Amino acid sequence: MNSTRNTHLIACQTQGDKYETALAFENIRIVKASWLEACDKEQVKASEDDHRFLSEKPKITAMSLEQALDQQLRDRKQHLSVFSACQFHLVGFKEDSDVHVKLGRLIRAGLGTIYWEFNEAISHVIVNDGTDESVR
């Protein structure tokens, strides 16, 4: 599939290689065959909105850990008590780094507990990607 030339994928179902590939590109709209019929009938490009699949997956965008933490901290309604039974230990984060501070705020906002020393109560260990293999 050429993402620079193709604008639409006419699909009969929400599966298959072409469907999965089209999902990866924001500029390709996935529509049912009824869209082509509407375009032909109206003799103009019809709106895709009435001809999309309801199960179409949202577009996934890549973001850094810090960007993801910022987004989650802005939308605190989701957190409530999501981490209430979780005991965290953070490995490989510099104490004063932005990521460390934001991750701590996110865990606390979700009512989680952070332990600075490893112990038996810990249920989750979060290891920074940049951590030396010997520490892991």
C-alpha cells in the first residue's frame, strides 16, 4: 500500500493485512463499499463519517515516557484509585529528574505506594530503560 498516493481503503471487514497497514497511516481513511456508492450517487466525494467501521481502532502515536506522564497527570480523573493495592519500587531513575518526579506524582495520584528500599511488600518494579544491565 502506497501511503502517499492512497487516500482510502475500501474494506468489507475489519481484518487482514491491508486493513492493519491502513490503520498505521493517519492519511488513509478506512470505509465501507457503501461510501463508493454514495460518491457515485451524489456525484461528489461523500463524507466518510457515515461509512466508517464502528470497530476501527484509534490511531496510535508514539510519545516519550515523559510526554505520556504529562498527559496522564493532566487527566487525573482516570486515576482515582487505580494503583491502590500496588507497591512500587523505582530502579535507575535519578531522584531529581523530571521523569522520576512525574512518575512519583502519577503513582501517588492513583493511591499507589512507592518504596525506596527493596522489600517483600513490593508488587511492581519499574526499571528505567537506561539502567545498567548489572543493576537489572
